[in-house]
Amino acid sequence: MNSLHFDRHRRLRQTANLRAMVRETHLHVEDLIYPIFVVEGKETKQEVRSMPGVYQLSLDHLNDEIAEVVELGIKSVIVFGVPAEKDEVGSQAYCEHGIVQQAIRQIKAHYPELVVIADTCLCEYTSHGHCGVIENEQVVNDPSLELLVKTAVSQAKAGADIIAPSNMMDGFVAAIRQGLDEAGFTHVPIMSYAVKYASAFYGPFRDAADSAPQFGDRKTYQMDPANRLEAFREAESDVREGADFLMVKPALAYLDIIRDMKNHFHLPIVAYNVSGEYSMVKAAAQNGWINEKEIVMEMLIGMKRAGADLILTYFAKDVARWLNE
Ligand code: PBG
């Protein structure tokens, strides 16, 4: 009869239930980490100009925000601080009463089970906006490490469950691991922003965190987007130095790197779906050009498929709602 032989892939796509049965990748609410910006000073809830739906919150508004996050089933938040005062050496990053330390204490007092991640960097706290110490207009590595260790230890003292260093200084995992251990925090894991590219996708974040560099750029410490082998070198040293999670950042334009990291390392891989990736979707959705929900779910499932175990995303609350529908 029919002499034509070919595969019938469509057999497994006939109904929604059948498609659900053969689906290879899943997104769960447990995969999500929600970023929060806490601003020091008087009562405020200010929407970030370039990030609709994302707010700078004073401590007064923090509990309501966390209540919503917990109610949605999200297990983890990462806290970024916007201090009232900045200086050359970012002292508010490691001040015992710094805004992030206060926020962490407050969250843990009310929601002890929520996993609170502290972003460990200096750029939000330095007057020049760089992630380390400046000498002769250069970001110097080793003096920066000392301040990063102080920052991490103060965050752990405040109750942070995970320390997430994002500064891209060499040796930051080794230094922070040693500092945490010496201060009695051997049990606190390090989520290393191991593979962090110098990316234009961070633009809106720098509005949210008020952390744009005041001169130059971050290309002497963040990676060149053209490089792949360098990602292995970065991740290898962080694994050797004691990292517990490896992060790739940004996510969308770096799905190949996420896959590489998943294939070669045996730590949980975190994808950071960064601010620019968020704002592009929001802007197009506000223009009615795309279906926001479908686009976001497709982006996030793409990151999971690429190998991400966890996704840090400004869409976390929306996604949790959609998953619960
Ligand atoms: C800080 C830091 C940055 C982001 C998180 N922590 C960016 C930067 O280098 O300015 C960006 C996150 C985002 O764009 O969502 N060192």
C-alpha cells in the first residue's frame, strides 16, 4: 500500500494531556529566587523607572513584600541594598547596621524559613560605583578582597542563609570561604557569580540599585561576552576555592554557557535572568507587541532546558502565580 516510510512525531503531540506526559523539562516554584531592593531611610515604595513592577522598598514595606513572596510559595529571595550614604570604600556594605544587614535581620525574624541570599558586592555602596577599591583609577584586587570578606561575614552575622559574591575579583570565593569559616559560619554556603559577563543587560539594575560606575566600565573584572573557555577557567577556580553553587549571568544570551557549566560541573547551576532581560519583555508587553506570560514562561523553560537548576528572576512572583493557576 503505502510505500512511504517516515517518523510520525505528531503522534505524541495530539492532546494537552499527552503533551504533558512527554514533556521533558519542568519549571517549579522551588526553582525561583526573587530579588528585592531595600532602600535606607524614610518610608518609601518607589517603582524603578526602567523596571515596571520592581520597587525600591524601605524597611517599612519589607514585611508586606515578603509575606506576598512566601504566600506564593517562593522559597528564596536575594537582597540588594541601597544605602543612604556612599563612600570611597563602601563602608555601608560591611556596617553592622547597614541597610542589607537590617533587612536580613528583619526578614529572618519574621520568616525564619525563607532562604535569604545576600548579594556580596561593593558597587551599591561605593561613591565611584565600582565593585572594588580604587587606587590610581584602577580597581585593585587584593585590597578589595578584605572588604568583601568583611561584607560577607557581616551578612552571615545578620542571618543570611547564603552568601552570593558578585564582584568578580580573583580569589573572592577562597577569601570569603576562609573568612566565613574563621567567623564560625562553616555551614553558610557560597553561591558564586562565577561566570559573570560585562553586559549591557545590567543597565536597568543600575537604576534600581543606583550602582552605575562613575567612570570607566567593568571590563577589567567582568568577562568578555565573546569568551567560552574563560567561563570554564572562572568556574574551575571557584569550585576549587569552595563554591557551593555556580551562577551564570546574564542568562538569555548565554544559554550555551549554562549548558556547558551543567555538563562539566556537579554543583547546582543558577541562571540570573537579569534586569535588561526583564525590562525588554515589560516594554514590549506594555506596547501590546507580545504575550508577556507566554514569552516569560518560554524564556524560563529555555533556561531550565539549558541546564539551570535555579533561576534568579524579577518575574518570580508572576511566574509563581502562573504556575499556581
Ligand atoms: C553587582 C551586580 C550587578 C547585578 C547584580 N549584582 C551588576 C553590575 O555589574 O552592575 C546585575 C543584575 C541585573 O542586571 O539584574 N555587582
